[in-house]
Amino acid sequence: MSFEFIREGRVWLEYPTNTFYLLHTMKDVTFSQTFQQEGVAKRTLHSPNNLFEGSVINRANPADFSFTLYMMDEASLYQHKPLDLLLDYNGNSLNTFNLYFVYQNKSPDVYYKIENAVFTSGTFNIPRAGIMTVPLSGQGTKLTRNEGTFNPSIVGYDTTPSFAVSKEFIVSVQGSDLDNIQGASLELQNDISWTKNDTIHRTQDVTDASNTIYPNSFTLEGRTLGGSITQYIDNTNTESINNLLTWSENASVRIRAGFSAADLQLDINMPNACSFTNRPVFGEVFSQNYDFRLTSNPVNLNTYFTY
């Protein structure tokens, strides 16, 4: 038997056409696509016993995918290409790419391809003194399974990667550095709406899966960027208690993490661009959470991020 195991697959990203990136990811990769099925009543006055509905299938839903990307310490930024695609604007929309999940130890190669994919969300997880990761999810127009030789030219891939670790963790709110930080996270959500592209004539031409109507374009309806910072409460430290149970509508938030203050792998700087609310968290050790979100509209969102 020749099963396909998740641990044997590799994730490749193609952007632009014929430019490939082999990504360092965790083994939590998922991908799927479903078809829309509509019930059709068959019970009539002449056929009262037809209690089970019929079925009409002619359209596919967008393909869904998710995986977790390791943040890397690299000058080339090849492994951070997904982050560019998550953040960057393309006019008032987002750039699309092709995504591949490949088994190259099969004969022939087996690979799943998602066409015209776009990232719908990404979360920057920044633990205290841990490896930084970014869970990503998105959608695409069509998922296919293919067999044959998969041999793209590799643009960038480090066989001995250096993972980005938050040994140094600097968080600032309203210009003041916070001590005793437990962790922080930041999530970007892209609100994608797929354009309906089926017509009466097109649906009548559908006979099987080979000529099913797939989505082919989308609109970026909005974006949300927000996160949370957790800090232990220290009664002897002014910066630990002066924002407790307060809020602000025009605050600066900056999160920096890396090997050291002179060797940072992530710097998220949102000057006077956020609102936040502060709430206490009661546990064995009391802490507080800054829940914040971006309220400005930068021309280029990626200017707030350095990685």
C-alpha cells in the first residue's frame, strides 16, 4: 500500500508565475473543497410517495486551506513571502498565488494544487522566549490532485534554517515599554467576498465534475488588524499599573521580538494608529490584557511590519 501521510508532504508557494518557494511549515496543513448541492422536490400530486428530494450540483465553493509558517532569521526573506502576500495591497485588492502540497517520494510525484489562492487571515504568535509562528488560512478557486514530475526551480530554501526566537521581547504602549510581558499575538483578517459567476446558460452546460462552475474572482470588502498583549501586574512598577482598567482611542503600539535588542526578527510598529482597552485577568498570578486594534488606514500595511 502507498498511503499519503501528512508528514511526507511539503508546501510550495508559486508567486509570480514560475517562481517557487519551498516553505518551512508545521505539519498542520489542511486543504479541501466542497461542491454546492441543492435539493429539488420530487413529490407531486401524481407522485405522493416521492419523499426524498432530488439533487442539483453545478457549482463549487472556494477551496479552503491552512498551515502554520515558522518565522525565520534570514536576510533573503524567501520564507516570509507568504507574509508579504498576506499584508501587501494590490490597489484595493490582494495578490493571488498558487499553492502546492507535494509528495515527492511517490512514483510518480503526487501533488495537490490550489489555484488563484489568497490569504484570508494570519496570526503572529509571539511567545515568551519561544519560536515565533504564523498560522495562515485562505481560499482559492480550484483544488486539483495531479500526478507527474514536480520539479520547479527553487528560488529560496535554507536546508539548515535558523528559526526566529523571541529571547528579547520589547512591547511598548503609548511610547512606554512594558515590563513582565507574558506574550502577545496579532491577527490580520482579510474580508474576502467571492463574486457569483454562474448563469442559467452555464449551469445548464454542467454535466459532471470536469465542467463544474468554479469561483474565479473576489472583492476585498475590508480588513481587521488587532491583537492582545498579556502583562503580569507588578505593584512596584508604575508602567505595570498605570494603564490598568483604562482605554485609549489613539494609542501607539509596538511589538519587537528576536534574539536580542540588536538582532530582532520581528518589529510591528503602529504609531498613534490603534485603540485599546485594558482588562485584568485573575489567576494564580494576576495579569492584565491590552486588547488593541488598528484604526488608521495606511496606504501600505506592510510598512508597519519588519521581519
